[in-house]
Amino acid sequence: MWEYAIFIIAYLLGAIPFAYWAGRYKGMDVRKHGSGNIGTTNAFRLLGAKLGVLVLLGDALKGALAAYLGYRFFGPWGGIIAGLLAMAGHSWNPFFGFKPSGKGVASGFGIILVLMPKITVIAIVLFVLVVFLTRYVSVGSVLAALTVGILVFLFNEPMAYKVFAVIAVSGVVIRHRTNIQRVLKGTENKFNLKR
């Protein structure tokens, strides 16, 4: 029975606030600046590339570790459930009153990296290309997520992964709806690494 504690661990892994800690290291509360999120993009914008990369790696790692533990003990469905719990822990962080705190893209990347590595490579290439051409991280994130959702069905991945794709992709798109509205209006902040 103890192995079911993995799902609690997965949720708490997702809640590890790497961006918040990185901000505190720089004497800043990232929740009070930029987008107010404790996610990777806000960390890049506020803290610069070096700390941003560390936050990206940390956020991806917690998703990857959660998915790995779930998969190891319970197979594909366990990996997906643990991964979704990690994304939930990141997006509605219990340490910050369960307020919307991140959009789960980096954590989701870690999850699919463990469970669907081939699809991950395609999604990463598309994300980098879109961000390079448009400088909109939100557009890259949404298009990469939609690509994952499509490829999961085209590659006929296990049903667990298809369910994950529908839930996670829907979540990413919904959480980015205000970003997309700003892109259409031309008011969305563009991404740069000058800092």
C-alpha cells in the first residue's frame, strides 16, 4: 500500500517553487513582478537566462520524476496520473494558497520526455522554431502542446497517453487564453535574452 504515497509525492514534487526560490536568491518575489507566475517564462524575464535555465530544468525535472515514479510502480496510467498531479501541484501551488501560480508547460515537458520521448523531440523543435520566429513563448507553448496532442493519436500511443494529451493540452490552452488574446491585440510581451 505504501506505493500509493507516490501520488502524494508527485503532487508535492510539482509544488516545489523553483522560480520563487530563484527570485528570493536575487532578492525578489517573482509573484509580485511580471506575470506574477512562479513559472519558467516569468523567471527568464525577471531573473535572466542563467537562473531561468535552472528554473526550467527544475520544473521539468519535477514533472519527469513524478511521471517516472508513477510509471515504475503502476505502468502507463500511473505515470500519467502522477504527472498530472505534478502539473496540478505546480499550477495550483499548496504552499501559496492554491492560487493559480504557473501554467505547467515545463513540468508537462518533463512528463512527456519520460513517457513519450519521440514526440517530445518534435514538440521541442517546433517550440524553439516558433519562439525564435515570433518571440512569443505563449504561442510556442500552445502550438507545441497541440502538436503533442495530435501526435499522440497519430502515433497511436497507449490510451493513458491519449487521455493525458486531452487533459494536459486542454489545460495548457485554457491557461494561455489571455496570452493569446494579447497576441491578437499586439500587446503580449515578447521574449528576449538580453538580461
